[in-house]
Amino acid sequence: MKRLLIAVAAVLALGAPPALAAPAFPIEGSGRWLVDAQGRTVILHGVNMVAKRPPYAPDALGFGADDARFLAANGFNTARLGVIYAAVEPQPGVYDDAYLDRIERTVDQLGREGIAVLLDFHQDLYSERFQGEGWPDWAVIDDGLPAEPRNGFPANYVGMPALNRAFDRFWENAPGPGGVGLQDRYAAAWRHVAARFGDHPAVLGYDILNEPWPGSAWQSCAQADGCPAFDAVLGAFYDRVTAAIRTVDPTTLVFYSPNVLGNAGVRSHLPARADGHTALSFHDYCAADLETCRPIDDQVFRFAAGLAARSDDPLLLTEFGATDDAAVLDDMADRADRFMVGWQEWHYCGCDDPTTTGPGDEQALVRDPARPPRGANLKQPTLDTLARAYPQVVAGTPIAYGFDRATRRMTLRYRPARGVTEIAAPRRQYPRGYRVSVRGARVRSRANAPTLRVVARPGARTVRIVVTPRRR
């Protein structure tokens, strides 16, 4: 009943469903898959949008309704939206609801275009004191250790004693202002955010903490088999935050992540989640050349799939990229197809990112969100790579899908159920239109529509769809 009521609220609050392919809100978990309000399997492709400098709001950078429309028009259906803890709780126990108003307006704009939003408490290097962003200054307990050398991101993680002490104190839930534990304050802040967004139909879930750093335990985690002792501490933290969220929001997905060393293929020992409404958020970044990285990246995906399976949870690749190297982006998107995992690429814009590891423009899809997302303001090769044809919602269970960017051939096989399967066929990939070969189903959309819609034939046990470009 709650799903039905929220689905009705989605139409009322966000307007009529968009003409382009989009999941029917709200989105929930069903075992290994995300599913929409019609019970269809949801595959997400999208971007991150995080404003790391004051006032920490995407609209302050110019991100708005035109950007949301641009994303939807190019086949994207999700965004991971940064929410900075320092802005949520600038003073102990004092929440800035005007800041959350700004975040909610952005969620509304994305939701109106059928884009599912993952709210992300984003941090890098713990706080601005350590050349990053995240925790407010009052939540930094570094015991007076030196905040140097100041070598920026990511070097400060391994070289700055004050930063590692601040993380250690957080993982200990050390008492902060008023004698309240740092984790207790953090969990209460998440509770406040969940009370605001728990009934918002476009909110996919809550990403509890971006890239958890183990603090001074990092060396024990920097080995192939990982660090069971720290992962137990991390799991207890997730339990604490999830319990706080559940006091105000019983069902929205709570996303948990391996510690940040998992980005490079380190095994996670996080205990199974018992909540029943959780999902795995994982990242994949490899610093070597593409050929060296391929087996490492495969291992990141295998470990993530195994970790999610412990709790029978869906999983989502919530960061990769940070580059305009089309070969790297294409290789990762192909891998995600192979593993049947949705993704959110980093990043929508360069946006004066203080913790980027390269030129800010290198990681951008749109150079400046304050300007219209077209022409020279677009990284055209990056958009060509990311705006793929893919199944956005599948009425049934996917067996396999993929997109060959060289030939622009999209394939999908699935075991059908009742409902309409919707495939994003961006005009960028099919400027002259496309041909469709269907087995076990019939096409329900007009020729060359940006959303290909098919319905399984009665009695079909498997549906197979192939989309290829028209050459003239």
C-alpha cells in the first residue's frame, strides 16, 4: 500500500511521467535487483553532482532544470547528489534547513525528468582543515597533531597525522561537543535528512558515507585480503546510522560501501546487513594503464557482487571515471554491462573540485553548469561514450545485455514478466534511426523513438532484442 501511495504522490508532485524512458518511482530493492513501482527491473546510468565548496549546493554552481532535461534527453536516469555534512549541521545539534531546501529543489528538478537521486554524504580528506570537505570543523578531533605535510588529495590520507587521528576518533565514536559521540551526531544528522526526504518519490536512497577511510588502520587494510578488524568497526557504524534513519523512514534504501581500499580491488569483510532495505554502493578506480587495470577492475566487481550477495542486496557502481579518456570510460561501462550493474560516473562538471586528481575539466561531462549544456560547453567525446543504448527498465529478469560502441549494436536477453520493457536509444547513438530485431516480444513504440518499448508475447520464455543503427 505504501508503494502505491508513493507512486500516486510521484505523479502529483512531479507531474506526468516523462515521455522518455524512466523507472516508475519509487525504486526499491528486490534481492540482487533494483525494481520500480511496477515491479520492473531497473538499470541505472547517470552521473555524480557534488558541490564541494561553500555553500555546497549544486544550484550555486548553476546546476538546474536545463541540466536535468539534458541528462534525461541523453538517456541518463540517475544522479548521485552530494550533501555535505558541514552544511547540514554547521553547529552541534543545529541543522540548516535552508540548505536542505536547496538540495530538495534540485531533487525535484531531477525527479521531474524521471531521474532517480541517490543522496550522498560526501567527504574527501575528512574536512576542509585537511584540504578536503565533509565534516564540520567542530567534529574534528585531531588531538593537536600536525595537519601537514599538505600534499592534497589523496596524499594527505597516508601522510597527515592529524587527518588520520580525526578518523580514528570518529571510528571510536569519541565524545565531541556536549559529550555526544561523533558517530551519534552523524547518525542524528542522517535521521534529520531522512525525515525530510523519506517520502520523496525520486529519492533512490541514502549513501551513508563516501569512501570511508580507515584512519591509522589503513596499512592493515592495504593488502589483498583486506582488514576484518576495521571492517567490523565500519559495519557497526553502518548499523548505528541505519538504526537512526529507520526511526523516521522504514523503507528507503540505505547504501553502504566497502572501505576506500576496495576501490583498487582489496577484499571487504563487512558483515551482512540485516535491515532488509539496504544496497551496496561501490567505486572502481585503478591508477595503472588500461591493460594492467582490467583484471583489477574485474576483481573489484567480483568482490562487490560477493559482498552484496551476503545480504541479498542490489548493488550500484556509484563512482568511476574522473577522466575524459574514452577508452577507460568505455571499458568500465562494458564491464558494468557484463556484470549487469548500473552506474553513476564521476563527474558532471569540473566545478572547482578541491580534491580532483587531475585538471578539473578532464573529469567533466559539462564544463560549466551555469551555461546551457550544449555546443562547446559539452565534452562531446565523453558524452558519446557515456550516452549508451541500454535497458532502463526490464519487465522481467535480465539474462544479459550489452552495447558495442564501435558498431552501436545493443543486445538484451531477459526472462519476461508482465509489463513494458523500455530501452534508451539516444539519438546521439542513432542519428539516422535504428533497426530492431525482436524475438519473443513485439514493439510498442514508434519507429526510431528515443525510447524503444517492447512487450513480451504470451507464452514467451525468453525475449531477445537487438538494436542496430540505420546507415542511411
